[in-house]
Amino acid sequence: MALKLAIFGQAPVAVDCIDRLLAAGHEIAAVYAPEDGSRPDQLAARARELGLAVFQRRYFKKKTGEPIAAALADYEQLGVDLNVMASFTYFLPPEMTDAPTHGSICYHPSLLPRYRGGNALQWQIIDGEPEVGVSIFVPDTGVDTGQVVVQKGGVEIGPEDTTGTLFFNKLGPLGVDAMVEAVVAIDAGTAAPWTQDEAKATHQGLVSAADAAIDLSAAAAVVDRLIRGCDPQPGAHVKHGEQSLKLFDARLEAAVDGAAGSVAAIDDKGMVIALAGGSVRVGRVRGDAGKEPAAEYAARSGLAVGDQLGSG
């Protein structure tokens, strides 16, 4: 058997899902991709290469919750069996999620019911979770609250993993495997969705600027996790004088001499910040310009060894 699918998502997860699902013999009626930015969207470009119908739309429903008529009209013509929401960050009205014969399935980068919310990856690093995983679930009217179809865990968060590396190198590929497994089970009639245990549920909001502010009196391990969890977005930040300075490419290192928050070293590998119980080496920063090597920022701004940074 084979299913007629609509793919909603973004690269790279949705791109890999398209290739894998086509190889498995399924039909893709349309691909819903992000709008183009300064360059053509990667998912839309891949879909066009394959001769697939492409819709690039940011919004599918009004603030009232009603579907946008044009979006619904385009979708209703497809007649799909299943919606595959592969790293999809927008919200669909129930007139779209519930319309297919088999409804919809959605990717989420945590082991639900823990870490519901749009910044699940960030919070799992910030909170110091040792392992993470992915869930493929049935979207409902709540935030990541629907029944789970497939779940895969056992992914270690490495000592230098950022939100970016965790997603692109680990949970993105694992999510594709899980999504394909879910589609196969639904097609075969063997899927057995299970209801999430609300007693074990947690929900974390988006990481705000206040959440990303670094407290330089905190333990080095806590600061290290915050920087890595906010890398690449939104960027954990300290103060260099009046300048807000975002820190990236962090690595936890041994304790060094100096007051907490002081710059202990600057070299071609980055900048070392003294902290309680250790230090953190930062490879890149973003201050008054784009992201740049920490040593280049230091030379340009006058930041020197011994200078004191301020909590964000």
C-alpha cells in the first residue's frame, strides 16, 4: 500500500522525509515550505526539483482560530491521506489537521510528555538533561499534548553540544527515522498511539532575553549550559561596558585565577572567562557587529585580559 501525503516543515528534516517517503513508494501531493528569504528556501527548492507542488505560506489561520480561506481552499483540493508535519513551526486549523483519512503526525524534539513547547531543545541543554530523544505525535488543540505514535530516545547530550549541533547532527536525523517509521505503521494499520501521562508533563516557554541573561556568579557548568542551550538562538549574553555581548561556541574548562566574570585569557581559540568552579572558553561573540571570533572582537573593542564583564 501507499499513502498520499502532504508535507509541512522546513529543511533539513522535511527534505530528508520527502526523499525517504518517496523512496518508500508514497505519493506526495504537496509540500508546504517557509517563505523565501534572501535565498530560495531549501525545502521549496528540493520539492520543485522533484516536480512536487509547493505552497509557501506563513499563516494558515486567523487570530480568531478560523482557517484562512485561501489556504484551506488550496489544501482541500489535495485529498491527502495523512499530513506529515516535519519540523513544522506554525499552527494549522483543525479543518486541516483533522481532514485526512489518517489525520496528522508531528515531530517534536523531546520525549513527551516532558519538555513541551517551542524551545524544547534549548531547555533540555540549559537544564542539564543527560539524554534526549524525539516523539512523533498526533497534534490536537493543546501544545504538544496529543497521542504519541513513535518515540525514540537514548541520545546523549555531549559536553560541547549546542542546540544547533544537537538538532542537525542528532535529533534531526533521528526524527526522520521516527517519522518514516510512523508513516509505515499508519499505512500498515499497526500504529498504536498512546496517551501522554499528564502527571509527568512539563511545559517550557520560549527562551526570553531575560532567560538568556548570564549570571556570572553562577557555577561554571550552569553558565556553560546556558551558552550552549542558547546557541545559535537567542544567544546567551553578558555586558561589556554598556554593550550587550552574546557568547557562542562554549567549552567548559578548568578553574583559572581571577574573579568570576573576569577575562582570564584571549587567544586564537577564543576568550576564557573565569567563573565559580571552572571557566568557560568562548569561541565567537556578537556585540555591535555580526558574529565574529572572540579574539577579533577583543582587538576591535579594546577588551583585554583582566577586564571584568557584567552579568547580562
